[in-house]
Amino acid sequence: MSLEHLRGHWLTSIVLRTDLEPSEAVVVLSSEGASVTLRLAGIVHARADIGTPDGDFVDQAVVRELPQDGPWPVDAYHLLHHHNNRSVLQWLTVTGPSEVEIVAEELRVE
């Protein structure tokens, strides 16, 4: 899934809910008058290095599929211990001054 159109947006909100079943992360990226919500369910890994509480410019937003069976990309090897052997996983990375990395069973763009 391509998220190239989100370059230039602002990372305005990240909410991680571990009290839900399945767990959920909601990432909101905004631009002038519009916002995009990335909703991830079944979280197996989440990491956020937030530079400023006011939001940061998005240089790149990428989602890659990590297969249930077969080899993972070399740059995802640091995530192998999160592999659940049940499903394909979605690996979201948002980079800019802040960095967000989330691995989940499902991803929806709203």
C-alpha cells in the first residue's frame, strides 16, 4: 500500500490503546484542511520517538507487508521476535524529525 501522498503532512496525533481487544493504534496525519487517519489493530510492536508535542513534518510514510511464511526483508530483521506466526503483519513507519514504527495485524487508512 502506498502512502507517498502523505509526504508533507504533519504528524498530529498518536493514540495507542492496549485495553482493547485487539489492541489498537490510531495515527493522524494532517495537512491544510484535511487529515488522514491510519488505524492499526492487533498491535505486536510500537515505537515512537516524538520530537515536539505540537506535531512534526512527515518526510516519509511507508507501510510494508511482512509475510506470515517466507523470508522477511533484511531491514525488518530487528522485528522478527515480534512475528506471531498467525498472520501477515503490516509494518508502518513514519519518518521526519519524529519517528514512528508500528507492526500490526491490520491497517486501515481513513
